[in-house]
Amino acid sequence: MSSRHWTAAAIPDLAGRTAVVTGANAGIGFEIARVLAARGALVVLACRDCGKAQQAAARIAASDHHARTAVVRLDLASLASIREAGDEIRATYSRVDLLINNAGVMELPYERTVDGFELTFATNHLGHFALTGLVLDRLLETPGSRVVTMSSMGHEPGVMNFDDLQSEHDYKPAEAYYQSKLANLLFTYELDRRLRVAGAPTQALAAHPGVVYTDLFRTRSRLDRALLSPWLRPINFWAVQNVHKGALPVLRAATDPAARGGEYYGPHRKHDTGYPVAVESSARSHDLADQARLWPVSERLTGVEYAVTVPPVLP
């Protein structure tokens, strides 16, 4: 199979491996979980609503009677819930081969979490930063393990406002989303650098799905939702991916033996559709100063310190 036409058929046998997927009850997260389970992995669906997660697990089992799944309650907007989920994962699984940081929110009205953080930044970045740190020891004990974090094309206009990370002044939903998706990449690149410096067996990668019509778009106008809808697929084919195609960049980053830490995967076409390949992210995402600055801020806000500690690299 051409590396430019990579599909789920290229995923190797994952029997004996454990994968944790956040937001796995619907949309792209469900498709990621379904495919990994079909390839033999034990897939832990880490979701806020356990009822929906159980229903998703049942759907996966119905599609493949050999599929193995489990459910862990995880509310990324609550540090207490994240710690409980981390403790449960560590207590239940002696190894974690894949951590897929997929869950996210987009363009919401301003809201604070129970911990006092702006909801978008908390869910998309701080929650995954905390969860990764809490289960990192299980990843470090597993040769070949990977952390894959879902970013977005929306990271490209993103700017880190370190003076107002919680968007307390002049909140704009889209800008908050862009900042959180940029933070996903800054985190990924800094995490992978630290892992490499420490000689760890774990790699960190990121991906984006292109434009995929999922529940993330529920806050958009009716017109926007109609234009992205599968009903217009004959017209919007070159601009909108289906869920199956949208899951492929993460799946490739997670399972392709040729993928390397620090890489970013997305659709190969200029308009962000098509098969997954390694793509380039924005210059801001490669800003070493912002990578180094975001890390201690995230540790301070979440109270989670990483098992891998190396000096930051400044430009």
C-alpha cells in the first residue's frame, strides 16, 4: 500500500496492547476506538457519560464479537475526575500502549469549570495534559508506546495569550478554540522532546482530521451545519471528510511503524481532505519559547508534574 494512500487496512495486529481513547463514545473518537478494537487492542473508552460509553462499547461488540473494550469515566473539565480516571487506569492496566487524546469542545459560550478554568482551554488542553501526566508511568513501562493528541487546522490562526489564558477579557469562542488547539501542538512537541532527551521508550505525536461533520459543530448556524452535512456530500466532497477518513490521521500516528515522535498527521490534499500523511504545522506551534513556557504553566494549573523531567530548551 502506498504511504500516500494509507488506510486502516495497514494497521498491524494490536493483540495484547491496551489503548485509552478519550471522547470515544461518538464521532471520530468512536471510529478510532472501533478500528483499534477490530485490530485486536483492548480499548478503554474514557468518556464523561458512562451510559453513552457503554452504548458505544456495545456497538463495537456488535460489529466484532472478538472486540475487547472497557469504560472509564473521565470528565476533562474536572481535575478531580481526571485524577480518579488516572488512578483507575493505573490500577487496572499494567501497560498502556496508546493514549489517544481525542475529546474536545469547540466555540462554546463562555463558561468556567469547577476548577475555575475557561472551559475550552481546560477541556482541550489542560485536561489532556493532566491525564497524560497521570498515566505516563504506564506508558514509560511499555516499549513502543505513543501519546497522540488531536489538534485541528484551527491551530493555524491560534495565538497563546499567556497574559489571559482563561480568556477573562474579551472572550471570543473561536479564538479560545484556536488557542487550545495550538496548545495541543506546543504540548506534543515539548513532550516528545522531553521523552527523547530522557531516552524514554514513548513517543508523542499529533494529528488533525480535516473538516469532519460531528457534534462539535452544534454551536454553528443552521446554514453552516447544512453546508457540512453528509446530505451535501456530493457537493462538499472536496472540503469535508467523513468520520472514517477523519479518524485515519490519528490512527496512522498511533499505529504506523514508520511514524516518528514529533510528527503531525493530517489529510494529504491542500484543502484538508484525503488520506493521512505527515503534514507541517504553523510556525507558532514550533515556537520553542512558547513550548517551554506553556509546560510549567500547565503543571501549575493542573497540579500534575511529569515523571519525565528535563531542562527546558530555550531558543
